[in-house]
Amino acid sequence: MHVRFSAAASLLSLAAATLAPAPAAAQSAPTASQPAPPPSRERAQTVTVTGSRPQVIDAPDRLSFNVANDLGAQTGSLADALRNVPGVEVDLEGKVSLRGDPGVTILVDGRPSGQLRGEGRGDALLAMPANGIERVEVITNPSAAMSPEGSGGVINLITKKQRAAGTTGTVRANAGLEGRGSVSLNMARSRPGLTISGEAAYRRFTNEIIVTQDRERFVPGGASLLSRQEQFHDNVAQGFNSRFGVEYDLDKTNRLTGEISYRRNQLESDRDESFIGNALEPSFTRLNDQEMRQRILGLRTSWRKTLPGKDHSFSVDLAHDTGGMNRLLDGRITPAVGADIFERIDNNIDRNETRFKADYKKPLGENRSLNLGYEYEGSNADFDFTGARGSAPNALVTQANLTNRFDFSQDVHALYGTAQVNSGKWEFQPGLRLEQVGLNLFQRTDDARYEQDYFRVYPTLHIGRALSERTKLRASYSRRIQRPGPFELNPYTFYVDARNIQRGNPNLKPEVTDAFETSLQYRKDATFISLTGFYRRSRDMFTEILQTLPDGVLLQTRANLGRGSRLGLDAILNGRLSKTLNYQLSGTVQRIELDPRGIAGTFGKVSGMVGSVRGSVNWQPSPKDFIQVSGNYQGKTLIPQGYRLGGGIVNVGYRRKIDDKLSLLVTGQNILDSARQEVVINTPAFRDRLKFRVRGRAVLFGLAYNFGQGNSRRPQPQGFDFHPSAGSVGQ
């Protein structure tokens, strides 16, 4: 690794050597009360609409969507906010995908979040409140300055910022039936050279979920065994987020920032279950209580120095996240014949992540610039799983197949460089990223070790051509990677329920994707139209594979596919029907091909067309009234052993502005009671149909109160708040 990086490291050292103390004539850094303007190389096409920001902002490598006016997001979860973003799908279990690809990296303000990675991400998306999110950036083909992690791309959540001088803040509260509600406080105090900000939010949400699973298992002799499993979940989800940050300007060219954040999610679930078996699989009923807790403490500090010349800077960013997840299950199984069986499952995962990034930007004359950087990410996870069963709660016996210790450790070193060249109506942004990865797995229970060490090169290219003042053509290419996480690599059993278990695969290889895109964008006043054709070709795709064990239990494990591809079209259409009525529509249609190449339990190559659509209509009949109707529908999605069927959700909202400080809000979620999904598995050994439905509608009543000097806000530049070259860690 040292040999491979020696030349690039020397180049970075040479760039850093230019950081001599800035003379008095150096470009002044923006004060803490005035955010830095977006990098000029983005050249974002924008349109200024009186009283509001554009719903969509475009740049060479991303689209940014304003969700601040999404009334459902103001009272809902992060999952609710993401479901209305073009190209993004979030199912009822919180699993997120981009254009149907589950390989998605989620960032918050340009940085990884421990809660939005790994095995607990779905629960976090369903629990965390979304009213602190202002915009969502969708980056399907990032530049080399960002990590290539995520075969489908990157979703960057941009949080709301208080930008006024003096003291400002917002209090929001929502309440509904059945114990649903949320409350949040966001405050900031700014003066020249110093900004102190903080926020705290709590959300509680309840729902009822009905799950049915019909299975047909084939046995020798041509016979089949039918079974049915029914579950009723009574869930209570709670999420708490807090953050405190400081920005301080040492002088006109040096800015220091520090931030501490804490997030905690909790899901309590009471579950009633019945299994109707057959001659070989006895029937039973089961009651269990499950409690899942997640916690993340994050620390971050950074230094940014502005150097002489426009867009000339050096930044250093250091971040550390520590936390984990705990899942505790207490259950009682009552078989059709025989005595009760009691069980306790305790899963503990502790995780730590450290990230460091040094980034240097230098202009190279008119319309040219260079960006160089080094990035390190180190992560480790400790798994401690225990499972016990017995004839009484005080007579439990440890089960070897449910008890294990597993350690995960991974280090990623990266050097990257991008260049920006603008020539007339053309824009070029080539990039190259070099990464060295060391992965170590230690299965303590069996004293077994697994290691992977590999070096990869990731080229990127973005090209833009202005066809007119309103129309732009873009094309891009990037090489992406999807690295399996610790949960997917752990070879021991994770107990889901009495008929379903999961197991990782320590021999999983990273999935590599070559992504090509071409887009045509048109903007006139409030109208924005985007058509994007894409083709993604992947090798070593890792996916979930299901198989039945001799006792009929369904085992979900992971394996690498031979290859796969996606060819499709994204369409976005935003505009106004009148001065008071506007709309946002988007959809994706694509052809998917998957080639399992010899993986047991499949019929071979599968292909087909899939699609999704979403939209919203906003009506402002008066300056004080705002009405919104939004919905989304997820169509059929192919998987190697079958397919998933989505469904549609419709939400409504009404906001009444009492005065400049106080607003009232009413939202209705899932008003058609149509939230459901279905997974169909068809293999040579069995057929399985899993139906998942969230029962009931949710109506929330809320208010928002702004205090302080909110009317003195400076105009916000219509650009991007975060960019990979601006010192964000972990991109």
C-alpha cells in the first residue's frame, strides 16, 4: 500500500506546501453569520421565484430537491420525506433504494451518519423526524472527490440552518391520536465571526402491522407441504435527536467549527403470531415482546483556510462516531402438542467510525481549477449475540446456534483528484480516485479469521453543454462499489422469528458498478424538466438468497451474483398551472437483468420492466393558506428468486399562517389506508409469498412558532450548501 500511494502522497504534500501564511490582501473568509457562496465550478442553473427557493437545483453531479414545503415531512419521518423525492424508494420496512438499487449511501450535511448505515438504518429512517431537513440531494454519479461507496448512488440530507444575525429559532409541535406526536426546537445566535447553534427533536409514532406468509415446500416424491404464518405487530417508535455546533472565525482567512450530536431511536413491538403447519411442521402460537435501541454519539471538528485567489482554499475535517444497537426479544411458544417453550434473544452490536479528510482547491487560471485530497475512514464493529430457550423463564439454556462473538474491522485510505475546465458552452470535470482497503474479520466463537486486502481505481467524468440559456445537456460516468457491511459478513445466525433466520457470508466480495448517464434539462421561470437516460452494469452483485432448512425454517443468506444491469429513464416535471397552483411529477422506468450464474435456489437469468411514480400538487388559495396532496406508487421490482410488489400511499396537508411567526398545520398520512407490499419467492425447492401491511391512517395537528430576528435574514445564495471539495468528511 505504501508503494502504491507514494507518488500521489508526494503530489498532495507538494500542494500542502503552498499553504504559506496569507498576506493582508488575501481573500476574506465569509463571516460565521454569512455562509460561504457555493463553489463557482458548480455553476448551478437556478431561477429566483419571489418568496421561495426553486424546488429543484441542478449541478453537474447532482439534483437538489426542496422538501421544506413538504407538509408530510414536517410531521413525518425521514422515510416519509424521502418517498416524495424523485428516484428514491423507501418500503414499509424502511429499506431505501435509488432506481430500485438498494446500494445507497446516506449522508447528513455531506457526512456519513452512524445511524443511517448498517443493519439499523431502516428502523432509524422510520423513527427519525424529518422536520429538520430542508433539501435532499440525489447524486447518482458522484465525482471522484466523493467516496465510491453505494452502487446506486448517494442521498445527501441537508439540514435547515438559521441564517439571520442575532438570535433566531423555531419551535414545532405536532400531536395526533393513539399517542402520536413530535416536538422540536432549533436555535442559533450569530454575530460577526461567531455562530452558535443547536437543536433538539423528539418524535413518537405508533402503528399496527399485519404480516402473512404462505409457504409451499416441495419434498421428494412430488408432494408438497403447505404452511401459513400470521403475525400482528403493535409498534411504538420513538426518536430523539440533538446537536450543538460552533463556527468561529479566527481571522479573515481561518474558520474553525466544532459539533457534537447525539441520536437515539427506540422501537417497542408486541407481536402475536400463529403458525398453521402440516404433517412435518407442527403448528404453534407465539407471543413475544421486542425492544430495539440505537444510539450514536458524534463528534466533529474542522479547519478551513482561505488562500489568495478566488476559490482557493485548504480544509481539514476530523469526525468520530460511537454507538451501537441492542435488540432484546422475550417470547413464549405454545405448540399444538406439548409444553410451552420460553426464549430470550439478545443481540448487541457496538460500532465506532473515525474519518479524516484533507482537501485542497486551487484555481488554475480563468475557468479552470484543481481539487486534490486525502481521505481515511476506519470502522470497527463488535457483535455479541446470545440465544436461550427453556421450559420456564428462569430455566433457559443457551443455544449454540444462536450464540456467537464476531469482530469486524475495516480501513480505507483514499487519494483523489478532480479538475474543472470550462470552455465556452462546455464544462468538463474529469476525476480519479485511488483506494486501498484492508478488511479483517474475527469469528471469536470458532477462532476463525477472514481477511481481504485490495486496491481499486475509480475514474469519473462529467461533461456539460449549454444548448441555450434554458437548456443544458449533461453526460457522466463513474465507477461505484458496494462493500458488504459487518452484518452481511457475519456467518452466524440472526434470529428473526421461529420460522425465519438470517446469516451473513464472510466470503462476500464487493460489488463493482460502471454507471453511465445522459440528461437533458430545461428551465424556464418555475418550469423545470429533466430527462435522464441511465445504464448501470454490475459484477459480483451481492444479494439476498433464500433457502429452506430440513425443518422448514427459511434461511436468508447472501451471495455474489455473476452480473446484472439496469437500463432506464428518469423523468422530472415541475411547474405552475396558475399563480396559486403548482405541481411536481417524477417517474422511473427501467429494464433489469439479473444473472445468478449457478447460485443454488434460482432458475437462472431473469429480466423485466419495472417502474415507479410520485407527485404532489400544491395550492395556495390565499397568502395565508397552503394545501398539499402528494402520493407515490412503487411498481414491481425483480429479485433473483422472484419479485417484490409495492403499493401506493397518498398524503394530504393544510397549513394556515396566523402571522409572520405562528403557523398551524394539519396532515393526513396514508389517508387511503393503502400502505402495503408483497414479496414473492419462487425456487425449485419452495414457493413463498410474504404480505406486509401497515393498518390505519394517521392525522396530526401541529404548530410552528418562529422567534427572534427572523425577518432580518440575508438572501440565501441559490446554490449548494455542501460540496465534496468543501471539507466534508467521508464523502
